[in-house]
Amino acid sequence: MKYVVGISLGSSTRDHVVTVELKGEKYKIERIGTNGNMRKMVEKISELDGKVDAFGLGGMDIYVYAVDRRYTFRDAKRIIKAARKTPIVDGSGLKNTLERRAIEYLAEHTDLFREPRKVLLMSAMDRLGMAQALEKAGAIMTYGDIPYVLGLPVPLTSLNTLAVIARLIAPLVCQLPFTMIYPTGDKQTVNKPRFPRYFEQNDIIAGDFHFIHRYMPAELPGKTIITNTVTLSDVDFLRNSKVKTLITTTPEMEGRSFGTNVMEALLVCMAGGNQELTEEHYNHLLVELDLKPRILDL
């Protein structure tokens, strides 16, 4: 049996383990949260290095994208060095493939984008593939990179504009402690609304669930959420917030959907531990697995 572990900077209350069978092979998939403790994260990766088949780095990214350029977070460099034998990925490969394909599937097989829809994407620098696919689907975009990453009320509506700004700020942002940029540990479980009007002005809220949960207003009546990793309690939270539809780009596994980092680690494992997979490789594996977004009417 292959063993895939997601080591997350997030809350341990979201830990989960499942066993699945794919293409005749069994995989044990486990998520381990470190409650915002980077030292513990490094220690856990070092402890399991060489004992598991692939790591997913959760609760933080290795890279951030300025549309046509990629930058590496300083904190991530230190953490991934702990994996000397086992390949480690952060989900960026799937954000550019699986999530792009998920939006294309929704545009082709559902009525979601039949009419132009207003979409708030929490961070295009984190999800370039989704951003490009949403624009291609005809969505009227609002990008939340500056409001929800930097805390400034300056939403952007163009990827070209974001690219110019991102080239200026990304090198600086990557040097900041990651905990200043993204909700980690207990922050992932606490809702602290920020700029609620951007949520209210849009039909669809898309992107990382922790960003959405952290900053959304108490209620989002009639809205559609397109996101990745959610637990059963997250689904209940969205239902109580009057969200109409939940769409996850990663499949459900025993009551929850794992993050893109864990799913990418799973594909790396299926490919024999090859960490340097191209988008073509990922797309080939995704076609074989026939993964489709989960659509849940709340």
C-alpha cells in the first residue's frame, strides 16, 4: 500500500485519514495539522521522510504566481528542505490543471456560466489556472489579492493589471512570514469578516476555503462557493450561512475533500514518485482517473 501524507500548517482539528483504491492500487491518505507551528511541521516532515511515498505541503504555498512569473516563499524554502528523500508538492501543479479543468467542466456541462456571472476569486496569484479558466468562461471577475492578502480595499478586475502589480509586490510578499499572509492554525477556524461588500456584490465566491471562511460575512444567501478542501463541519457552516451551492474541485473521500496539495501528492505517488511532473503528465493522469467537480445543493 502506498502512503501519502499531507503535512499542514493548519489546525489539527481538520485531520483525516482514508484508504482508497485507484487503478488497482491501494493508497492510504492522511492529513496532519501542526496548528501554525512551523518548527513542528519541519520535525514531522523529517520524521516521516523516506517512510512515506509523497508529501503534500498544506496550509501554505511554496510558490506564488505573477501570471507569467513564479516566486518562492522564504518560509517554504526552509520547510521543504526537510524532505530529503520523499517528494513534496504544494498543489500548484493541480491548481493549474485540475482546477482549470473543473471550471471548463462546469462551463460545458452545467448552466452555471450560461449567463455572465460575477465572481470573486480570493487570490489569482494563488490560483492562476482557475482565474484564466473563469475569464475564458465569460465571468465578470473581481480579484481579492490586495483586499484579502494585503488588507487594502483595492479589488482588481483584470489579470493584466494584477500581473503588473504582482511583479512589484510578489518579491516582497515572499519574504514576509507566511502567517502574515494566510490564515494558519486556529485562525482557520475563526471567522473575521473583511470587506463584506465584495462577497455580497458577486454571485460566485471562488478560491481557497480558508480564505473564504476567514473573511466571508455571516451570511451569503443564494451564493455559489467553488473551493477545494472542506470537511463535514465546513459544509454545515456554509449551509447555515445560507450558501446555495457548494462545488469542490477535488473529489469527496469519506465525507471530506482533501486539498490540492494532497491530491497532487497522490498523483506524484501514482507516477512512481516523479516530483517533476509537467502539466501534460497531470492532465493525462486526470483523464485516466476521470475526476469531476463535486456539486452539492445546500
